[in-house]
Amino acid sequence: MKNKKSFFTVLSVFLVLSMALFGCSSSNSSENNDSGKQITLDVFQFKVEFKDQFEKVAKQYEEQHPGVKINITTVGGGEDYGAALKSKFASGDEPAIFNVGGPQDVQDWLDKLADLSDTKAASLALEGTLDGVKKDGKILGLPYNQEGYGLIYNKEIFKKAGIDANNIKSFADLEKAVKKLNAEKKSLGIDAVFAFPVKETWVTGLHLSNVFLAPEFDSNVVNAFNAKTVNFQYGDAMKKLVDLQNKYSVQPTVSLDYSKQVEELFSIGRVAIIQQGNWVYNSIEDIDPKLAEEQIGLLPIPIEGFKEDAIPVGVPMYWAVNKNKDEKVIKEAKKFLDWLYTSDEGKEIVLNDFKFIPAYKGYDSSKISDPLSKEIYNYAQQGKTIGWVFMGYPTGWGMDKLGVNIQKYVSGKMTWDELVADSKKAWEEARSK
């Protein structure tokens, strides 16, 4: 009897210890993902310029959170992210985190978007940066960053030509400088003044058009989204800039893409000016660090008759979380995005590795590292900005209609008046559905 009692006493102690050890093990695992099992975050994103840096950060996060695996797929640059995203979802292999561009994308993807109102990042987003992703009291996206674009120029080439970029304050000034550069291109060692990538309909149909259409909508993306018509009020000014870039560009512009524009022409000094934004900095730095750090500047895109000294500044894309994923995956996706934008470690990465202009409070703006981002920040500080409205265009209108029409125009297959009329009609038809 005594031996039997001792056996049960030992057994009881063993069970208690086992439960305690198991409990500790479970507790430690749940610190990472609340399940003890690995959680996989599939990310489908568009920004090719920081692909390598983003993948490195994902590995860093995985090391700190052993229960999490992050798979990143990047589609952008010369590829159509919107079309690729639709194909991705249609395949049934839905990502946990993906990108939306603003009110039109929110409308198109509404059934997939989780409410991110409870994230720390949403509470710290700068005023106005969430306007394009708010619907029915919910916040359906978190801003990537702030970006700006204009005419990026090579300071060394300008200096050789005797051109002071500070004196270019209007379209007339720009045209005069371009003609001078063109006349001296042989002695300057350049192939042409511009590399105008008409093949990239996002450059023309979205970014370039935005400059000239934004005034119609008071630089407000929601106004553009709600507009039943587009008038091309500054269409003549837009035509002048298209003509200027096309005439003095490496030819043929319809087959010139982003990679050739940025990496094969501008970054090795074969052209003096490109229409792009601060996102190209990493690509330029990879090829010529000295050029990137010391010899590039940013000119405004002048709107004759409106603003001639401003640049477009806005949020390029938003992070969205797929609400149809498992609740643990949704929770971890939010946790990852909060870590990226609000932790001290994440902030350093955003500023120094991604070279982003932050769209959130709590950053030291003096640490903005690259010259393009600094110039954009200075334009914003001076109030010399134009809003981004192209994310409020009808679905596909900017790239598939206007961008394609610009290709036809520069190829001589469509007049400018035909371009305007056809693009107006397409907008109205899209809005009447």
C-alpha cells in the first residue's frame, strides 16, 4: 500500500512538472504568432526599386520572429502590377499583403481589404495621407511613403553647358535650356537631352498626365475619383511638354522603357534629363554612387498658365492586408507593418535602407539621406507641390487608354485633338457604368 501511494505521488509530481514545462514551451512559441506553428506571410508588391532591401528586411524580421516566414514577390518597373495582382488572386494563391493605389483600387478590391484602423501605423500616418483609403469609417491601407517626381537632371552636364538650373522657373526657361543642351550635345558627350520612356504608360498616362489634370480636381484624389468627366483644361500645356520631351529624346520613344531610361542612359551620363522621382535613387547609386550623391538635381514640371515651379508629391501606393486570410495571418501582417514603420529599428530601415520620405509621425526629417528626397522635402516645406490624383482615375484609364493614346500620338497615328477627345470619352464611359 505504501509503495503504491509513493508511485502515485511520484507520478503526480511528474505530470505537474510536465504540464509546467509544456506551458512554458507554448508560451514562448506564442510570443511570435500565438499558435506555436509557423505563420507564412505572402507579400505581393510593386516597388522594384527597393526589392533587394525589402527582402533583406524580411529576413531580419524572420530572425527576430522565428515563427514567421515572409515570402516576397515583386512585380513592377516594366510590368503591369495591377494586371499581375488580378492574375495572382484569380489563381487562388492569394497574398496576405498586397498594394492598392487609392480610391479606385479600394473600390475594386473592397471585398479583400481588412480594416487597419487598429494598427499603430494608421494612428501615426501624416495628415491627408490616408484620405485615399478611407471608406465607411475604416482605414483600408497604410501608406508606403511619400514620393515626388519631376525632371531629374545631371548637374555636371548642365554646368558644362553653362546652364544654371536655379534660373529655370517656367516652361519657356526649360525649353530654352533644352535647346541649348541639344545644340551642344556632341561636345557634352550625350546622345540626347531626354530619355522619354513612352513605352512605360505609367510614366506618361499616370505621372505626366497627373501634373496637368490635378488642377481640375484641386489636387484632390477623391475629387478625381468622383468626377464624371475630365476636361483637359491644361491640355495645351501638357502637349507642349510631351512634344518637348519626345522631340529631344533618344529614339524611338515608344520602345524606350524604364530600365533603359534610368540605368542604361541617365546613370551613365548619356542623357541630361529624365522625368522620374526619388525612387530612382537606389538604381542610380548602384551604377554611379558619385553621380547619385553629388550630381543630380530636380526641376519642376511646369504647367504653363497655372504653376510652373511645383512638383507632384503624394503617396505612391498603400499596403493592404487580405481580410480573407486566417485571423492569425491577418494579425501577424498588421504586426509586421507596424514594426516596419513605427519601431525604432524599422524607422532606421525606412530612412537609411529604403531611402523613403516618411509618411508617418515620429521620424527625424534631418536624417533623410539622399539628395532627391531632400529636394522633394524642401519643395513640400515651401508649399510648392501638386497633389497626386491619378489614383482616382477610372480603372485602367491612365495606362491603358491615355498612355496608349500618347504612344499613338508620338508615333503619328493620332492627332492631339483626337487623343483628347478619345480620352475624354473613355473617362465618361467608365464613370457611367
